[in-house]
Amino acid sequence: MSEFTLSDNNIYNVRRILIIVIAAFMTILTANFFSYKSLYSKQINYRTKLLNGQVRNVGLSVDSLDHGFANDLRRVIFSEDIASFFSDPQNRTKTVERMKLFFSKYDDFITGIKLYDSNKNEFTIKKDETGINWLEQTFVLHVQPEILSEELLAGEDRNYEYYLPVRKNEIPVGNIVVSVDYHKYFDEIFTVFSFQDYQWQWVVGDSGKIIYSNFEDNLKFSQLQKITAALEKGGSENLIHSAEGKNKYEEIISSFYSTQLLQKKIGIVFSSPTDNFRKYTIRNFLILGLGTLCFVLLISYLFWKYLKVQKSEIDRLSGAEKMLFRMIEEMPVGVIIHNKNREIIRANKKAAEQYSYPGEAEMTGKIFPETAVTDENSYFSKHLGGTFSPDQFIILKKEVGEIILFRTSIPVNFLGEDASMEMLVDVTMLESARKQEAKASSAKSEFLARMSYEIRTPLNGIIGMTDILEEQKLTGEARNVLSLLRRSTEVLLNIINDILDFSKIETGKMILDEIPFNLREEVVYCYDLARTNIDEEQITLKCNVDENVPDKVIGDPFRLRQILTNFINHSVESTGKGQIDLNCSLKDIADGKILLGFELADTGKSFDKITLKKIFGDYVNIESKVHKDDDGSGFGTILARQLVDLMGGEFSVESPSGLDGEKGKKIKFTIVVYSNEKPDKDLHFDDIVTFSQIKTLVITGSQTRDEEILGTLHKLGLTLTITTFQKSTVNQLKASLNYPGNRYHLVVILDDNEFNGFDAAEEIWKNNLPEQFIIIIISSNDVTGNLLKCIKMGIDHYIVKPYEIKELYDTVKTSFPQVDKNVPEGEKEKVRKDLRILIVEDNKMNQKVIGTMLKSLGYSFDFADNGFEGVIQAKTRRYDIIFMDLIMPEMDGFESARKILEYDNSLLIVAFTADNMPDSKRKAELSGIKEFIPKPVRIDDLKKFFSRYFIRN
């Protein structure tokens, strides 16, 4: 009996599964039917919108041509006295050129142009079969053609002639006739839209006759009268109708647009068959239906097999669940599991301790709060290291202090319910340690900055006075003392600069320049500088740069100079007698990126590994030998090694050097620079001797124009054409090359926040045009990498705003060397002396130094003892320059500059300060200060400043 019952139950289960499968199949099949029906409708709607958009775009293009054609033709007639075309050769030449330009503009529509007058004279112009060469003909007619006094479009089928009267004193004296080919024009504009069997285009006239179609078969379309009626109303519509050919009859979607082309009303129609969508939908529906049936049957079978092993699986999961609960309890971090409503389902003891609950049971059922993102969260995510988001940190305020928890959320399925498991790690101690370190680092940076300011202030006076005294007539002994004083102050100043640079690197504030420089000149400069500090009878200093090392590179020459100078100085200090060799080689070059290798070896003292680590840092060869003498360590070598890292290189040092037994050390390092090699442009511009001969195309953005830049270009006297960048701009440049006597010589591209000038430069580069022009980019949006882009795209010069007109003048002259060549040098550059200068400085010694320097240069000036007095004097007298100290009592230089510029924003304010930190420079720029001259001030710095801003040209 039990076997029978079991069999019945099996039959019942099989029937139940079968019913479920059939019901599921029918449900899916029905759902697929409606889904594909909806898909078919969407496809039709999508296709209709696509056709509407395409036909409208083409229609607008036809409208534009219709409007511009007649206007451009009238310009040809009215631009010159066309009535004297056959009698005035000069007039005729100009008119023919305009006809060619008109013909070229509408090349896809026009087949020929003729002009005849009342004296039987006729002139024709058209292109030969190649479409390149012009065919011109002038002859006398046997029969005088009729002179039409009004516009007229004559012709049929595809070829028409458009007549326009030529008048003299309001009397028709001839006609200009333009032959056009409608089919040629429609073939051109429909090319990109034509897909045989899927989409085609046709044109219907106002009589209902189809005057053009790009479908191979001759089709007959229904509902043509609806399209014809729409022509009278204008605008655009769409409809679903039928098309009948030789062997087919199908339903199509058509979108049409009413327009006019040279006095002829036409309807442009885009059509597409609907059968493809219907067949595609039905085929996919059947395939998916059969696939669904097979899939449902397979799932049913697998589900039945799954039920057989379900019991053992449940037992296994139960054991795993118990283990999970035990792990949660024993974990040393807080664990909270909550559902979608953030109701706590389970928590462990550590979480209860963190949230100040007596036990985990008291947390169950409570709501786990959302993490409130505050400034504190953002602070922790930024400073605790790694890549964290602010909502990962939870700050729990306690009666004494606070607890900082780092939160990680993991989606889980807990007891059959979707939930989230929050892992809470206490990072309070880590943050406390970080705060102490940050506080110490900040204190050190502030101390270094303050010490720099305090030391630079008296140094300014000492160095300034030595500059002044060097200009005086001194005895030999006095000049030696002065030279010793200068060298001592220079050494002290270099030590201060090294300490500040070291601090900048530690705090991540060091920014490398990207400027062009001559590599060999920098290496030789460091070599020559070292030679002045050695006794060449005791030490032999050699320098070699491999021939394959490029001269012109882009990088930071000042930092390279620091590296070489500091390393060479240490070799000089540790080598009493012997040899020092410096070698530079090319390690690698790829895609404009250059890896340079340097080796500096000497025969001086040898050092053990511990001493080398003390001198240079951590990068030491383990084979270094031991020497007990003084290491001569300082900031310079460690700074140089860190600059190597900053410049993308690697560093190593070993002792001995291998030059002479167990003596000396060898330093090896690499740096990364970029190639600045530019191909020479053979443009033959030697005949250009004045700025007015330089025909310049200025490319700007579409929104705004930088009038300040345009003003400086006008001041140079360049012949300017200003254009907004479009795709046609490249064609404009190409077209100018066809007229050598009237071509562009110089292209100036403006780059700013609203217009990326490098997009225009890239289009010019892609069309191989940089070798045909001198190209300058003027940027008010300078970012790292811009100069490298210029090198890649063949840009000749890159100028960053703000700039002085002299910089632009010199840049243009570099590419046009014959310009102003005959102007005497004395007349080109004369520094103005009639300047009104105000010095705002609280330190009397600095007043004396700066005043003496300015007097020696021939300038008069006024003093203000603080920022407040500076504001008063700037309002009572007009000044050309204000030299401003930044740190002063009563009112500092930043606030003083802001108030002065609020009164007169045209004033030039220059900062004189010993505070040389980047933050101070940024703050000064925000205050409107345009120049930043660090103390100690040198006479050469002042000379360069005046020559940059106050040159009479």
C-alpha cells in the first residue's frame, strides 16, 4: 500500500511540475508577444524620428543654399561694374575671380556660368572633366540673345538655367546665366543617407511629379496628393503609405519637408520600408519562444535534481551558520548586521562596547544611524592615508574625548533576509599619532619659513650694499674684503634656499617647471661654476656630454643645476687633491621622453655605507668600503637626491669610485626630460621686413574674445583676420595657400578656460598644416603638459598670459628675422627713466638699500613706512610702479595692494619680500600683485624688471 501511495505521489508531483512548466511557458510566450509588439512600435517610432531629423537637416541645407545662392550671385554682379566686363580688362579679371569663387562654393550644383550683353558679347566659364581646371571662353554671337529684365528659372527634368539681369543705370544691358543640375546636387546631399533596400530619398515637384529618386527601381508611391498638398502649406510631415515596383509591393514610412530651390517648389522625401522590422520581430519572437521553452524544461529538471540533495545541503549550511555566529562574537572589531530598514538584527560584544551598550542583546532591534558626513569625516578621509570616502568614518562623542571608527559595509544574506554587515575598526590611536606628526611637521615648516624671513631681511641689506659698493672705486684690499663678504652672504643664502627646498619636497609643495633649455649649457655652467671653487693645480675637473645627447630639451633647468652643483660641491669638498669626472649620457628616448644618465666620480675620500646613507639618504650600494674621516654632510646632497626622485629618476652611490684604487665615490643618477627638437620650417619669409606684411589668422573661441590679447597683436602692426574656430577653419588655411601673394604667414591660437585652443591646434596638425605656417598659442589657462603638446603638434611658440608686448615682439621676430632688421638697436629698446615710483617698506635699512639701487639706475621715488601710508599716497598721487613689502605693521602688503587696486586697478604693484614660500606667492597673486621679486634684491633683478615693463619701442 505504501508503494502505491508513493507512486501516486510521484505521479501527482510530476503532473504538478508539468502544469507549472506549461503555465510558465504560456506566460513567457504571452509576455514575449506583447514585448515584441511594443518593440515593433518603438522601432517604427524611432525610424520615423530618425527620418524626420534627416529630412529636416537636408531641408534646412537646401533652404540655406536657396537663400545664399541668389545673394552670392548678386554680390558677383554688384561687387564691380559688371556692365563694363567686356570693355575693361582689369574689371573683367576681378569679376572672373569672383565667378570662380562662386562656382567653387556651389560646385555640387553649378555646371556652368555665362555672361552676355546687348552687344552680342558672351563669356562662359566651367570646369573640365577632371573638375580641377577651368575652361573659359569669350566670343561674339551671331544672334543677339534676349535680354531678360527679371529673374527667371528655365529648364526641365534635371537641368535648369537661372537668369539674373545685369543693369546699368537701372536699364538691363545683359544677363548672367547659371546652369544648374538638380540631380547632381541631390546625389551629393543624399549620399550619406542612401542605403539601398533600407532607406532611400526622392524629390517631388509641386505638380506631383517625382523629379528625382535614388532607388534603382521605378516605384509608384501612394498618397502623393497629400505630399503635394503639403507643399502649398510648407513645413514637414510624415506618413505611412505604400510603394509598388515591378516585383514588389511594400509598406513604407516617409518623412517629407517642403522647400524651394531657385524659384521651384519641391518636397524632399526620405522613405524606409517597414517589412524588415516586422520580419525581424517575428523571427526573434519565435526563436526566443522556443528557447524559453527549452530553458524552462531544463530549469525544471535541475530543480527536481536539486530537491534530492537539499536536505544534506541544509545540514551543511546549518553548521556553517553556527560557525559564522561564533566568528562574529570572537572578532576583535565591532560587527553590526542590519536589514534594509537599518534595524539591527545582530551585533557582537565589541560593537556594544563601542556604542556604550551593556551587551549585544540591548542593540538588537535598534536603528543603526546613517553616517553623517561632516567636515571631520572629510578631514579623516583625507589625512589617514589610503583612498577613503568621508562616509567610511564614524565619530562617536564620549563624555571624555571621542572614538573614531573606520566602517566597511558588506552586503550579506542573513537568515534568509537581505542585510548589510558593518565592520567597525577603532582608529582613534592612529589618528592621534598622525595629529602629533602633522603638528610637528607644521611647526617645522612654520619655523623654517619664519627663519627664512628673519635671515633674508638683514641679508637683503648686506647683499644690496655689496652690489652698490661694487660700483664704486675701491682699493685692492677693500675689493678683496668686499668679495669675501659677498661670497659669505651667497653661501648663507644658498643654505637657506636648500633648507626651504628640502621642506617643500617633504610637504609635497615642490612643483617642477616645464620650460625649454639647452642641456649642454646647463651642464657646462655647473662645470664652470665648480672650476671657480677649486685649485686647478691640485684637482683635475673633467666634463663630458655624449654626442647623442640632445641639446634642446624641456624640463626644470634650475633643479638640474641644483642637483649637479650640490653633488659636484661635495666631491670638491671631499677631494683635496686628485680627479673629478662628470659624464652625461643618453639612456633612453621614446615618444619624446628622454632618460638622461649622469655619473660623477672622484678620487677623494671613501666612505662606508652608514656614512653614505647619512650624506645622501637610503640609496646606497652595499659594497661601499669604510673610511673614518669626516663625511662633510649637509642639506645639499640630500636635497639633490630628493630632487632626482622628483624628476622621475633613480639614484645610487658607491665607494670607492674605481678611478684610483680604494679612493673616492661614484654617484649615478638619472632624470627624465622631454625633447624640444623641432624640425626646421623652410617657409621663405625673408622678403617680409615689416610687421604689416605678416598676414595673421587669429583663431578664437565662439563665446568670447580676449580683447587684451587682440590689442597687443594690433599694437605690433600685424595684418589680422580674426575667426571663430570651426571645422571649416582648416579649409580656410588650406585655401589661403592657393594664393601665395595673399596667403597667411602666421596663425595665432587663443587658449582659455572656455575655449581649448589645443583642439584647434590638433585639427591643424592632423591636416599636416604646421609646416606651412608659423603657429603661436597664447594661453590664459596654462597647465602642466601644454608645452609638450605644442612640441608634439608642431607649434612654434607657446606664450602664457600675462605676458609683455616685448615678449610677443621678440617671439614674432624669431620667426621673421628680417622684420625691423634695419632699425638701430638703440632705437628699438630704451628703458624709460621718467617713472613715478612708490616704495612701501617698513624697514629703514631696506629703504636705504632699495633707494640707493634705484638712484644708481637713475630713478626718483617716494617712501611709505607701512601699508596704510601706501594706500594714502597711492590715492593722492599717480604712480607707475609700487614696490610693496608684504609683511608690515598696521596694514600688511596684501591688504594694502587690494585697497590700492580697488581705487585704481591699472597700477603695477610689485612684491619685495623675504617671505619666499609658495603660499605667499599665491596670496600675493590673489591680492592683484603682478610681480614677485624675492629679497635680497639685486640690481640685475631691477634692471631686468624695468627692461621687461618699460621699454620704449
